[in-house]
Amino acid sequence: MMKTLSRCAMSHSTRMQRMWSHTMTVQDYQDLIDRGWRRSGKYVYKPIMKKTCCPQYTIRCHALKFQPSKSHKKILKKMNRFISKGELQKGQDDDVGEPMDSVCDEAGPRELSKLHLKCTALTHIEKESADFPSITEVQKEATDAAPTGSQTSQNDPVSVPAGRTPATAPKPGNGADPSRPPCRKAKELRKERRFQKEKIRQNADGVSSTVSPTQPTPSQTNQPKTLEDFISESLPENSSHCLEVRLVRSNPPSPQFKASFDASYQVYKLYQMAIHKDPPDKPTESQFKRFLCDSPLEAEYAPDGPEVGYGSFHQQYWLDGHIVAVGVIDILPTCVSSVYLYYHPDFASLSLGSYSALREIAFTRQLQKQSPKLSYYYLGFYIHSCPKMRYKGQYRPSDLLCPETYVWVPIERCIPLLDNSRYARCNQDPDAGDVRVLRDLGRALVLYRRTVMPYAVYSRKRKGPSDEMEVQQYASLVGQDCAERILLYRS
């Protein structure tokens, strides 16, 4: 049976706990992220919520219940418009923040002092731009269209003849008339009018006006479009671009991953230099491997699991034969966990981070059809105390992980608590506790001199002055279940 092997390396920082994981089963990592852990390469880390200035709450989205918001639809339409017509607006991304935010440096994860935004990448593509009127042109048009003579705007001062009092402001109305039907979209009304005209024509021609079961009625055709409908919207044959998304396994590296490695790395290098201002010599190939290619997760396959299996993958976005985006994801027993995404800065205006998150939600829904329990999309950490990092809460319905009881709480119930305090116990049941709390340290598994043994046996063989305290701290952070499965390496 495959086992997780971790080398305990608790950080000296007062705001982060971390350990190095050599190998890890997907179930063990699933259980760890459900206790507030995340990975960066082979480092697995957990913020100390009460001590950090910006507490990071693990957040997940219910992928099956997700409905794109108005802003999400706008992003999807913008991408489809770019693919079909080649329209690309120059400038910076108009999103406040974008998933996902795993962090790293040469030694491992940093303490979230520098938040990486999840985005996408484009290479060797001819830039296109739309012509927009300048500010002076807009001002000139506004001046030309200004009212003259007796025409005045509501905000202009109005001269009142002598002896007359100015008109008073109209009284506020009573709102919508409840006796009238609600307003309907013009598109819906046009469809209904066409339908009625067709019925009249059929009656005039002696044809039955009964609608067949296969003929859609106006109410049936007015169903809201799903996320998949927006993504797979039909494009004209003469589209300006062609976008393809490929899933390649990064650990162990598949032949497709190896063949595209250099192109993927070059995009990452451009992203780090432009977005995070790294010097050209910092985003090295070895750093890229450690951060985004190395993973402790072993490839696993199960009869009731997805066809691609579990483990670590790169989801590559190819535009016109070139890699345009790389999303790093983990496929776990109950979720798709987003790790990172990078992109070419010239295409930031396409909101590629948000677009890729929507694609990953759709991908989760696709996997769920093969594996029923795989139904969540993990977005990393939600940081309510930083307004620019609240964007992950827009992917609803979503839950936050309670940092004390490790149960999931709807974000709507958490936000009022976080508005009052940076740190909050999300679970408001005072009697609730951690069901996987450490109860028996002696049952924690230890790997010592190539031999697996419970800590109770190991402590009799060899125990240093701080050994018990360190193992106790580790076991309490991972919980009783993981402590009994993960092999803690002791030298």
C-alpha cells in the first residue's frame, strides 16, 4: 500500500508551519487541505491563522451548483469575441484580483507577503488592438451634442420669469405596480410575437395550431445559459483564432508534458518578470521545476475515479498552435484544487485568471460525471482582511473552512464575522470541536532507520530533547487520522 512520507521541518516563523513531503497519496493530501494545508511544489504549509496579519481561510466552490454571474458572463463573452473576431483591448487586466495564489521562493513557500495572482499565458502571437476614441474626441462629441437655446439638461440652472416660482421636484413614486405583469426582456417579447404570428398564419392556412411536444415554447426557450453554454458557444468558421485546452500530467511527467516543457517555462519567465518584477535571472528553470512541476502526489487510478486519474497536472491553453496559458492543478478524490496559473502580460485585458477559473469549474463538473464524489473546486485561500483578495468569494455557492473545528461553513455566514474581526471561528456552535483531534500520540507512525513503527515504539528506542514536542506539534496539526497514515521521517 502506498504511503505518504514526510520530513517534518516546522518553520521558525510565528505565522507559518511547513514540512517537506517526499511522496504523498491523494487521499492524505485531500485530508490535509481539509485542515487548512496547501502545497507549493513538495512543500506543504499551513498558516497560523491567529498570528498572521492577514488570516487565510481555505475556500471551496460547489462546482455543480455554480452559476456564472454577470461579470463572469462578460469575461466569457470577451474571450469568445477575441477568438472569433480577434478583438483585443490593450491595457492591464480589469480584474481586481485573480486566482490562484500559491507562493514560493528558492527554498519553498513564502509567508503570503507577496500574493501571486492566477492568470494565463500567450507566446509568439501577433498583437491586435481595437481603435478607441481618444478622450478629446469624446469631449468634442459631448460638446457638439450639448443642448442649445431652450434645450437644457436636468442639471443645468433654469431661469425663472419674474413673479413665478420654480417648479418643485416631482414626488417620489410608489414603485412597480403589483397589478401589472413583471417587465420582460425585449428578446423574449420578440420571440413570443413571432410565435403568435406563426400560429395565426397556421390557422389561416387551415393547419392545426397545437404545438407539438418537440416544438419549444417561449418559456422553454428562455432557460438561462449554463457555464458550459458560454464556453462552448459556436464560433464562425472564419474565426481569427483557435483555442484548445490540453491536460498533461506533470508528475510523473508525461511525454506531452516533456515535449512542451520549454515553451511552458518561457511563458512562466515572461510572467514573473512582467507581473512580479523578477529580474531576468531569478525565474530559472530549476526554480520553475521546484515550484510548479515537482509534486509529492503520486499518480493514482481507481475504478470509480476519473479516466485521467488522480494527481498533479498542467492544464495548457493553446492558441493558434502556441501555449497561451498554463494552469497547475491537483485532481483529488473530492475536488480539483487550483495551485497556480500564469500568463503573458500582453493579454492581461482578457481577464485570463478569471477565465481559467471558470474553465476549471467546468472541468470539475466534467470529472464529476465520471467520479460522483468529485464535486468541489478549491480556490486556495480567501483573505477577507485584504479587499483586493476578496474576489474568490464571487464564485458562489462557496464555503470557508472553520480554522478551529475544520468544518465547512457557507461564506454568507462567515462574512459578517470577518467584517468585525480579522480572525473568526466560522462555526458558531460552541459545543462543536475538531472530530479528528489528536487523541493518542503513540499511534502516530514514524519512519526510523528504514523501519515503520508507532511513535510509542520509537520513543523507547530514541528520543531527543525536543523530539516529543516536535512530533506532538506535527500530529496535532495533521490530525489523528493523518498521523496514523503519514510516515514521519526521523533521522
